[in-house]
Amino acid sequence: MEQVIRQFLEYLEVERNYSPHTITSYETDLLELLAFLQSEGIANVRDIHKETLRAFLGNLLDHGFSNRSAARKIASLRSFFHYLRRQKWIDGNPALALITPRTSKPLPTFLDEKAAEALMHAPDTTSIHGKRDAAILELFYSTGIRLSELIGLNVNDIQYRERVIKVFGKGRKERILPVGEKALQAIEKYLATRVDIHRTNKAEAAPLFLTAGGKRMYPQAVGLLVRTYIRQVSEVEKQSPHVLRHSFATHLLNRGADLRAVKELLGHESLSTTQVYTHVSAARMKKVYESAHPKA
């Protein structure tokens, strides 16, 4: 059974081009299933039925897993058993009988425009690290890119004349995004301090953002610096890089941007994913109405 799981994860990586983060999530879910099956004495995938999977999910919920976690695990199970059926290891997909529990979709956390502006001025740009941090914050807010997209950027992904950047999103899908002048200026100031940039082909392909040790920035490091700066300008509970992505989208919509254009900028597959930001804007409009209208 464990070997089958490994083959499935390799399929996701090689053939489906899933991100390492997504593959890790699938691995976690399926190893939890494996542990449950072993406790039940089930060793063959053909012996797994819908009742088995319902018992597995019931066990997870009994141990305090949220409906959101259960919903994600059901999605993992459906994909896994769909793969097994395609490989003709099983005759049907028992996970299709599972009912996904309802989950409430919390509104995304975002900074107001005043806090976002203050955030851009928070780093001390007299140091190289401050210049780097300023470029990171400006780029997040200017483009709405994901954390994984930002740390994957190379120097030659920035096109100054055209004022665009090239990013690789989910599934390694490439998209070209406009970038603001302030973000470009911040990047140029940062790169001007980099001793490894000599305008050679090798340097052009170098990572855009580096740690103090000269390595490509990694998620935890970027997350820490973003949290540090957000705490200086706002009291929002969530302080991750995704807050800047949410702020980017919300501010665009508040200023009249077309929803479909925002969808393309964010790299969303479905318009329904982007529509969560319309609820944010509607909530903001209602708050303004109630505070300002004399008969509200």
C-alpha cells in the first residue's frame, strides 16, 4: 500500500506537475489513511470500500479535525482512488460516495490602503537587507503574486522597459504581470547593492531575492519578514504574505477594477475563486453606508 502511495505522489510530481507544497499535503493525508488501514488490518487497496473511508473520516473528526481539514482529505482521497482506477488496480472509486462537509469561507484578511502605504515605508532602506525587504513588500503589493511565485523569481524575470514580470504559478503555468514603477525602483535599488550581479548570462538567471547567506529566499524567511513589518503598521490577526495578495485584489476592486481582470492577475483558474473579494468590497460598502447615510 505504501508503495502505491509513493507511485501516486511521483505521478503528481512528474506528470501533473503539482507543487511540492501540494504533494506534501497529499502525502500527509494518504499516510494518515495508511495508518488507519493498518490499524484495521487492511493491506490491499481492493479491500477498501466506501464504509472504510467513512470510518476513516469519522475517526479524524472524533480526533478534532475541522470540517475544512476533512474536506481537503476527501479531495485527496478522490484523486488517489481515481488514479488507482485509471491504473486498473481497483474497479471503482469508493471516495466518490463521501459527502464533503460544509465549510464556511472566511473573508480574506487585508490591509486598508493607509496601512499598505505605511508598510511600503517600514523597511530601513539604508541597509542591503532593508532594500531587499522593501523590494519584496513592494512586489507583493504591486502584483499580488503568491509566496511561491516570489521566491521562484530570477533576475531575468524582471523586464524593466515593458514594466512586467514573468512568474510561474500553480502547475508551473507561466503568466506575465504588470508591475508598478515603485516596485521596479525598489528592485533596482536592491540589485545595485548585490555584488553577485555583473550583467552576465549567469547572473541574469540568479535568484532575485537572497538570504543573508547568499541563498535563494525560502518561505519561512519571507513569512517572518512580512509578519515583522505588518505588525508595525496594522493590528490584523493574520500577517502572512497572502495578506498582501488579498490587499492587492481588494484595493483593485474597491477602485473599480474588473473582476475578470483581477482573476487573470491573480492566476485563478475559476472566477468563483476571485469572487470572494466582491464580498469584501460589499462588506466595506455596507460599512461606509451605515456610518455615513443619515437614514441607514
